[in-house]
Amino acid sequence: MPSAADAAPSFLYLPGSFAVGESLALEGDEARYLSRVVRARPGDRVTSSDGEGTLATLEVIESRPEVHVRVLAVEHVPEPPALRLLCGAPEGERGDWLVEKLAELGVTHLVPVETERVRWPAPLRLDRWERLTVAALRQSRSAWRLQLCEPLGLREAVAAAGPGERWLADPAGTPAHARALLADTPVAGAVGPSSGFSEPERNWLSEQGFVAVSLSASRLRTETAALALASRWASSRA
């Protein structure tokens, strides 16, 4: 009979460095996930990520009542070119959904942006968002975890964006599918808040090299536009 580890996403988040042959005692969320969700058995193999590029192949030694694993192999995945999203505040509680889906799609940095029309609610739910990035890491089986940034003003966020392509989500822009994105090119995307960027903000972003791209024939909510932009990036690197 196959193990549940063959069906469930048997992928763990384990920060820290490990050596091949080392035995680890797992605790907390990862131990509960492996024993209760994955229901792994001794001899099963699972994978872990530290969220910073290191993947480890682990063999389950014991799954109940305590959880112990042995490190069989370790590899390092190079850091991907940045996919940085500068995002205005969506309406209501949609930030949770935004974080989860952007993390699954491989966005490297989420920068909440304070705009003229809308500010992010304070305090942000950063603890919950961090947990959502871990869940998304398991789901996507990624070596790198989405980095959550503190809210910044638009000018500060753009200054920190670094070199690379710059896209502005705008219904009047060029269709996003018409713009090529090389796999090794960093990119920053700007998505306005629920009421959109102001005209001076859009003009300033254009002066900073942000090219307007259209993501749909219709006007999208903030979180939907962010997801559409991230999906376009992800498909270019599939």
C-alpha cells in the first residue's frame, strides 16, 4: 500500500544548514505536518527547503510519537532573478490571498506601497503572511521563499527596485503577452491600490522607466492584477 507521502506534498520548510548523514529531530509545525498530514512512515523520503536556496533529501527514521529524519543529500539552487512586485493596498482582507498566490507563482519580493489615495492598514498581518509564504513554499516545492517587505512610499520602493525591466499594470498599456521577458532578467512590477495610482504617480512611474502593460480587456481589482502580472512572469520562466 503506498504511503500518504506519495500523495500529499511531502515538502518541509526547515531553516538552517544540514550535513549529509546528520540526524534531525523535528518539532512544531513541520513535525505535525510530516506525521499527521503527510503521515510518513519510516523509510519514506521527503524534501525540505530552507527558503534560501538549499534543498535537502531526508529519510524518515521515526514518525511517531517523535519525528526523526536523516539527511541523505543536500543541494543548492541558485537565486533566481528578482521578480519584485510593488503593490498598493487592495480592499478589505484580500492581502492574505494576495500573499499566498504570489508566493506560489514565484514572486521573490512583495513590497506594500503607500500611495496618494490609499495606505495599507496598520499594523500589517506580517506574522500571518509569513505563515502563508511557508504554506506556499510547501505547495510550490520551491527552494526560495517569497520575501515580505515593510511598507514603503512609492519613491522609496522604486529606488530599492534595482536594475531590470519595469512594468506598470495599466488597462491602457500594451498587452502583456506582447512583451518578451528573458528568463535571466530581473523585473519590477507596479500595481496600484484599489482606487488606482493617481495621474501624477502614473506619470512619475513612466519617467522612472515603468512601461504600461495591459493584463486584461477589463479593469481588474488590485489583487487580481497582481496575480495576472505574476502569472505572466511565471509563464516566461516555466
